[in-house]
Amino acid sequence: MVKLYDHGVYLINGEDIIEDVPGCADALNAAAGRTIPAEEAKKATISYGILSSHNQSGSMEKLQIRFDRLTSHDITYVGIIQTARASGLTKFPIPYVLTNCHNSLCAVGGTINEDDHMFGLTCARKYGGIYVPPHQAVIHQYAREMLACGGQMILGSDSHTRYGALGTMAMGEGGPELVKQLLSKTYDINMPSVIAVYLEGTPEKGVGPQDVALAVIKAVFANGYVNNKVMEFVGPGVAGLSADFRIGVDVMTTETTCLSSIWKTDDTIRDFYEIHGRPGDYRELAPGGIAYYDGMVRVDLGKVKPMIAMPFHPSNAYTIEELNENLDDILNDVEKKARVSLGLQTEYTLHDKIRDGRLYVEQAIIAGCAGGGFENLCAAADIIRGRNIGCEAFTFSVYPASMPIYMELVRNGVAADLIEAGAVVKTAFCGPCFGAGDTPSNGALSIRHSTRNFPNREGSKLQNGQIASVALMDARSIAATAANHGCLTPATELDTEYRGQKYTFDSSIYANRVFDSRGMAEPDTKIQLGPNIKDWPEMIPLQENLLLKIVSEIHDPVTTTDELIPSGETSSYRSNPLGLAEFTLSRKDPAYVGRAKEVRAAEKEREDGKSPEAVLSELADVMKSASAAFPQAGYSNTGIGSAIFAVKPGDGSAREQAASCQKVLGGWANIANSYATKRYRSNLINWGMLPFLYDQKELPFSNGDYLFIPGIREAVEKKAPEITAYIAGDPRRPATLRLGELTDTERTIIVKGCLINYYRDEK
């Protein structure tokens, strides 16, 4: 089904594969009539062409990228614009779309969500942007319909910013990276490796894009095969896939931890642009005659079966057939992992879902940027037409990804088919994907065609003894399960006639509702600020020395951004840095906030020229120990901050608050064996936090210990390869830390204390 190559590969004329092993020159000569060095053949990839055309540095080793367009939603755009305003923003230099698909329910916190929306609308007027009102479209569907453009690049403040199927290389990053683009700066990265995803064969009837995506994620996530690399989809199997099918696979590439994705394009994608009234935005993309890739994921589409990703990660995937045949063993494994990784204090079981040897679920949802596409919903309606979901506990909700899709479903009768079967058809909303909508009952299992099934992404609260869980599936098998009243059923078991309805895009919906400045700023517009919209607190530069208290220690194999700062109803407070910070690690380490606040209070006393020992008495012995070894160190030149240790933090969301919340609580560093994603590490750096690496599995420090780091400022400035931290009170226990590769700009940002300070001091 999925094969990973151990070596780089040459792709000849887009179809023939030659593995880069000794003797491959003969094969190259036979297939292409010539040999070519790998470094030269790399330039024939689609990825190289797009990156080189957007690079400002003059070096393809060290890229400095300018994007063509930006996208944000209502969890992220307030903080981004507030940061950019503090840094000198006067006008959006490129098209910037502000969508409202996360906090669109306006159901938590009084007026604060709609206040954010009015902030967005007035900023779109003032700075020359585009504002998409709530319920009109989820961020990525609007971008597909109105923003994507062949050969161009889009940067979004959402991790699922992926439009590669349409020929647009898109990346999801934390807000500070968008701030840089708003200030006409660049996105600086090393040239990424490019991995070919070679598709061949044709999917079986009933197999959908989520099935293919989960099969790929299962094959590449744990081993990091595509981590921070570009996935380039090629091969003869691409031609047999519809645009919606390609889009459904593409959006899930985020869950592999790749940097971005791009697909070869053809007449199917040309038709997509024509349907959406933008034929001029199509561009044919294909690798050159001899293209070299750093690896290959080979997928036989004909062998992919309906899949299910069990809690609590998209990579925890099985075929539905395999799950049904091994229910007891697989459920035991899920429950065991849950007890270990979630630190469960409450009972958790899935065995109570078994009835007569079959697995039953309580809820089904098809939603968002992954599930809410036109073809997915039409296929689901074809399966459930003439059936019903029953009148017991099982529920079925459907969220079309945009109002134009919803309109077409109404016109062609699909919406009626779904409603008649017992489904509830709702408006475009990302809530089911991040824990702010359709929270099931305690102990329930929900199946969803959405992007993630991390803990609490369904809205449960572990700290309150509430736990539900999500399994990811394709819309087709979800509909088959709904037709069987919640009994887990692959779509391939049902003999369904898929009608393949034709889609007609109605642009009048957006023309009537979306505010588009067309790049014309209105500088005199007054920005509407609600009482929950707060400025970032003052952040000081990095001091000469640093005293760090470890205030949380996490030994899970991977820590998601949802665990660092919970999603769900907490998102309503994301315009208030200190208010949101109260939720930091609340579902993973509830004591973290209190510990961090103690350290921050001590640092505030130090900054005011007072004794920090007055609020944190333990500092007396700690500083005495540090000063004994380093007599020049004192409170006048030693900053006091907190730090967390996690084995591999940062999988998941791009939102910057996973880092900024630590910062406003006095955090100065993360210590990790590695970082799950580039975007989380970038968020740390942009908020002036030290992204330390510690290479040993056994730690010389533990929660509550202090690390004294003499000369840290100089070490950052002078690019010291290693930094020695001393466990306060025991100088015999040094810890060797690394910062990894940092650009000169990133080093300056850390020294200045954060990106805001960096740009403010630049004026």
C-alpha cells in the first residue's frame, strides 16, 4: 500500500523511478539517454522552481522567501495585527485575508468573540485587507476558492495551510512569521529536502481522500521521514483523482510534520479554476525530464482500504477491516497508551463500545477543511440516502466548508437527503476540529472526517474528569457507519451508486458578504477594540546571565501544541495575552501556571531594583551558590525566568500562543531532545525564548531545579556551539545545551527579548 525508499530517487519523465544506489548511472543512461548529478537534477522538481522564484537571498542554500498572499483566522489575526502595529505597520503590503471560522459561534465570554471580528473588519479597512464574516467559509476553503494561484506561495497562521493540489505552495506558521511578511521582511529557512509522493493505481469505490491520507501519515509520522521537508505529489495515479480528492489528501499532509506540499497539475485542476471563475490563475506544473528527490513515498492507491485513526493521533491508524478483526487487542493498546501519555486519573475504556462483536460509536461528524468539501458530502449523501441514523444516542452532523458549497448542496438536493436521514447540516465552522463544537458525552467515541484527533480536540476536559475521544475516518465510511446506526462500517461494504454530481460555484455569495478592499487602505479608519483585546506586555532584553527554574517536566514521546495551550473554548481569550496565559499547560500540568507566576513575580521585583528573594525566598541559596562559582554574577545582570522540559514539543497547531503564553508568564526557554516542527521552534525564537537542545535521555535536572547559565547573552551573540548550564547548588552537575542553527536575525531577536522589541529598536 505504502512503500518508503531508503535512498534518493531519480524520476524520469514523471513516471520511471531509478533509485540512487551504486550502478544507477547505467539505469539513468538507459532510461534518459544521459546521466546528471543529483544536485543538478534537484532543480527540476516543482518545489525548486517555486522556491527559487520567491527567494530574495540570491542563494538557494539559505532561502529568504517573500509570499504572494497571507491568510489568518479569528484565533490568530488579532495578535498578529497587534504585533505588527507595535512594530510599525501602516498598510498590508500583499493581500491578507482575515477569516472568521474558529470563534464564529460567539458563545463563550460575552462579547469578546464578536469584538475580535469587528477588530478584523476595521483593520481590513484601515490597512487594505479582505474580511470574510463568520459562517461564510472555513479559512482553507476560502483560500482554495478565491486565493490559490498556480506557482505562487501563501503563508497562513494555521498549520493546515496547504493548497498544493491547486499548484500553490503554502505553509502554516506562527503569527510572528506573518508579521515579518506584513513588514515586508522575509521568511528565512534552509533549502528543504524534497520528497516525492508517487501515486499509482486507482482507488477502490468507497475509498476516499482521508483513507489515502491516513495510510501515508501512518507510514511517515513516527520515523520523521518527511519532517520539515516538502512533499511533492507525482506519478500516474494523480491523473485519476478529482480536484476535491487531491485537496482532501493534501490538507492532511500537515499531520506528517512536513514543511509544505505541491502537486503536479493538469486539466482537472484547470477545470477547478474555470469553475471558480479564475481560469487565468491556473498554471501547469510538472517535474522536469530528470528530477531528483531526496526520498520517495510510493502509494498504490488501488491497495488502500478504508482507514480509521484511533485516539489520540492521526498516525495511530489501521484499516477498518483490521480493527474489526482485532478489536480487543487494538482497543487494549489504545487504552494503555491513553493511561500512560495522558496521565489519566479517571477511568478510560473503549471496550464498552463493543456490542455483539462490533464497535459502536456515539457520534459522527464531517467538517472543516478536510471533510466539508463538495464531493465528500455528496458521496456521504449517496450512501445514506433512503436510510436513517436512528433515534438512539447516535448523532450525525455535517458542516459544508463554505457557503457556496452549502448553496449547491441545497440546489442539488444533497442537503435534503442528509437532513431526511437524520443528519444536522450546519454552517462553515472549524469547531469540531479544535474542540469548540459538538462535544460528545463523557466516555463517548466520535468518528470525524476532520484533521486531528488529539486529546481534548473533541472538547472534553480531562482535569474535570471528563474524557471523550475521536477517531478519524473518511466521509464515506462515516456515512456508512451512520447508515448502520453507529456500527463501525467501511464504505466498501455497501453497494452504493455514486452519482458524481457536478459542482457549480456561485461567486455572488462572497460578492454580497465579503469585504474586499482590493488593496486600498483607509488610514483614517478607527480600529474597533473590545475590552478583551489587550496589548502585549513589556518584555525585556536577554540579560548577561540567566537563572532558569524548571517549572514543568514532560516525558511523553511527543507534546502537542494543544497540550501546551489548550484549544477549544480557551480560544476566545486569545486576544488577551495574560488572560489566555492562565490556561497554559492546564490540561497537562495544572500546577505550571502557579509555578511560573512565582518566578515571574521574582523577576519583576528584580527589574524594579528590589530584592526578588522577598517573593521567592529559595532564591537566596540559589543565587549564593551561583555567585560563589561566578563572583561577577548578581541580580543586576542576571535575569530570572522559567523553563519547561519536553522530549519533543510542538506537534500540531501553528498558533504562536503555545510559545507566547510561556513568555508572558516569565518563560525564557524550552529544553528538548528535539522539536517536533519548525513552526513551534520559530514561535519560541520570535517570542525571545531560547530553544535549547539537550542530547542525553537522562536529565541532570528535574522539575523545581534551577539552572544557572553564565554569559548566555554573549554565547548567543557569538554563536557558541555549546552552552554550559550549572544546576544551582551542585556545580558538579553541569548540563551541556545547544541552540541549534540560528540565523543572525533570530539571534538578535532572542537578545532583544522578542520580535516586537526587534522591530521597535529597528526604527
